[in-house]
Amino acid sequence: MKNISISTLRRIILFIPIMVISLALSAQEKSDYETAKDEIIQTFGTFPSMFEAFPSYALSGAWENFKLIHSPDGTIPPKYRELIQLAVAAQIPCDYCIYYHTASALAFGATDEEIKEAIAHGATTRHWSMILQGNQVDFEEFKVEFNAMMKFMAEQNQK
């Protein structure tokens, strides 16, 4: 048997705990992944490709975030939440998101007219953003003007 140098022995001794920790984390990762996958299937009746496309080690965190942000405990009612997301999706643009959020908005009671209006609001925001950004309007000056406009309209509303 060959003599093992002290430095090699130290490396082996240091390597063993790293491997044990790595294996333990790997087992926990699989458990978290399987738990999240099971919950997703229980929720949707399938394991959608949008979750399948997510890195397995991070799926449980993504699923927790998804559940929290889509919770009925949120302050924005689901129909309006979906209309907001649809307006954003239309501006990205993302066919997947547009389909998802249109169908979801309809499922939560949005009308075709509300869907059109949400998209129009998104388009208007993008339009004016391009005008302001493209012309490099001074942001501080914009805020002063906007605050003055809001004050004026509030005063007019009180009359």
C-alpha cells in the first residue's frame, strides 16, 4: 500500500463532510421538488410545462411564490390582478402570458370590454413612456408638473 501524504489525507478528510452535506442537500432538494410537484398536480390536475421548465432545485421556491402572489388573500381582487397582468403581457409581448391572463381574467368574470380596456391602458402607458423617455424629459421637472396638475384637478373637483 502506498503512503498517503498528510496533505492528501487532509484533502480527503475535508472532502468527506462536503460530500455528506452535498448528499443531504440533494436529498432535501428532491423532497422539496417532489412536494412542490405533488402540490402543483393537486392544484391543476397536471404538471404544467411552465413549472417543468423551471430548474428542479428552485421549483419549491417558485411554487411558494406563485401560491402567495395568486392567493385569494391578496389585496387586489383576482379579476383586476389578471387584467393588470394582461396589460403587461400585451406590452412585453408574450403570447403565453397573453393567453394565460386573458383566460384567467375571463374565468374571474372580466368582460371582453374590460379586457380591451386593460390592453388599451397598457398601450397608452407604453406610448407616453416612449414619448417622455425618447425625448429625455427631465424627470424632476416632470414630477413637479405632475404634482401641480394633481393639485389643480383636486381643487377643481372640490368646487
